[in-house]
Amino acid sequence: MVKNRIIEITGAKYPFILGPMRLITLGEMAAAVSNSGGFGQIAASGLSTDRLRLEVKKARDLTDQPFGINLPLYRKNAFDALEIAIEAGIKTITTSAGNPAKFMERIKEAGLRVLHKVSSKEMALKTQTCGVDAVIATGFEAGGHVGRQGTTTMCLVPQLTDALNIPVVAAGGIADARGVVAAFALGAEGVELGTRFVATHECPTPDFFKQLIVEADSDSTILLGKDAMPIRVLKNRAVDMIQNPDKHLEDKHLRGDKADAKYIQSGGDADTAIMPAGQIAGLIKQIDRTDKIFLELMRGADLLAQQLKATFGGE
């Protein structure tokens, strides 16, 4: 792999980032991705300070490779989570769901590198002005929380790579080597994969969630909460009950402790859990080991690059 700016920022072997998922991408999963050559992440969302410290320790015990923490900036404990990252010696973090400007002084003071999730060119330009090291361009087809603009990865990434001086990571709609090559062709210098890593043996989610990903079609997800913080999830009975023509009422079911309790975690079942997933779930047909996925991504991308070179007359 040729060195690029995302590899330099994360310290990982490959420019592949584990998409953070609340109560899913914890210490063990972050370590598995980092040990495979990617940049693992612990999602701080929904974790107490003590639990976050515990998950960081788990990752430290399982890998000597770089990993990070994702901080949703709207959460009340975002500053506390940042301090935990600093005291733990984390070198690179990602931020999302908020304005990074008020965090940047402390981030830079501590010498951290930071990538911020964006869903529009306007947001990306403001973020660049704040001093972040890179942006993660999150398309509308991604799983979990997405932007309100409705812009897909295919459209968003090239606009950002044209407009910004900092590197862009593509997120949303990527699950195999074809998506990786497409993202790099659009100008991205890295990719973030979330839904693909749900269907892995190392993912700590219940088996029913992994199986639903494997069984999913391209239309198996739906967007909830369009007026507040849109979130793409798998369709099920719980989602049917939340849907409401009055989007303000729909949003109420996605906020607060009751909503957090419905979010997929160690228990629950396929009918009652809220399960984040991207539209790319329709492409995932089996549960694999994380290291096998990385091997297939790299080999597949290399083969595709050679085929494209031959197709377009490269010598």
C-alpha cells in the first residue's frame, strides 16, 4: 500500500477505518480491526466514563496497533470522553454529530489528530476551517446517523475532494473491494466500513442481528428521525411502531433514555431492537472473520486496479 495522508494520520497499515457504532464497536472489536491492519474505533456514545476507560483497556490488552475513539459531540459527556482519550495516550480520534470548533483548542493542545464526520460541502468547509486533519464524508446510504441533506457517497466525495485541502474518507455504501476502488477513484484517501463489520465473528452483537444483515436486501433499511438526527436502520416491528407521518412525534421516540434502551445491545430480539445498518447490507451474504475481510479488500482492490489499467490502455 502506497503511503497516503489517512495512513499517516491514523498510523494504521491500511486506509480502512472501522465505522463507530454505539454499544457495538467496543474494545474487542476495535482491537480485531487494528490487528488486521485497519484503524479500529471505540464508540464512546452511550458509555459512562468508567465503561469507556474499561473498553480502552480491553483494546490495549488485545492490540499494540493504533486505535481511536469516536466522540459524538452532542453528548453531554463529550468533553469527559475527550479527556479519557488524552489520558489513555490515544493519538487519533474521530468526532461526529456536532461542531468540533469548541473542542479544537483542547485537541490541538494535547497533540491529537482528528477526523470529523460531515454530510455536506458547507459543513466540510467549516470543519476544515476549524483545523481538523481530515473529514469523513458520510453518504445518505450509510447505516446509523446520517446527514439531513440526502446526498449520497458517490456525489458527496468528489465534491469534497475538489473543495478541500485536507484528505477525505468515504463512508456509506462500501462493503467490498469494488466500493474501495470506487471511493479512491472519486478522490478519497480512505474508506470507513461499518455495516460490513457487523457480519463478523468478532462483532459482539447478538447473532440475530448478524443474520439479518446477511439476509437483507437493498431495501431492507429505512430512515427514521428525518427532522432531528436521521438514522438508517433495519426494518422490523419496532421500527414500524416508531414511524409516524408527523415527524416531530417520530423524533420523540428516538430521543432520551427510552430510545437508548431500544438500541441494539447484548440482549433484545429481532422484533424489538433498533439495529443500525446501511443500504449496502444487501450485498453482504456471509459472516466472516475480520482478518479475512481485510485480505479480500486488499487483494480485490489490487486485482480491480490491474483490470482497470488494462481496460483503459495503461502500460
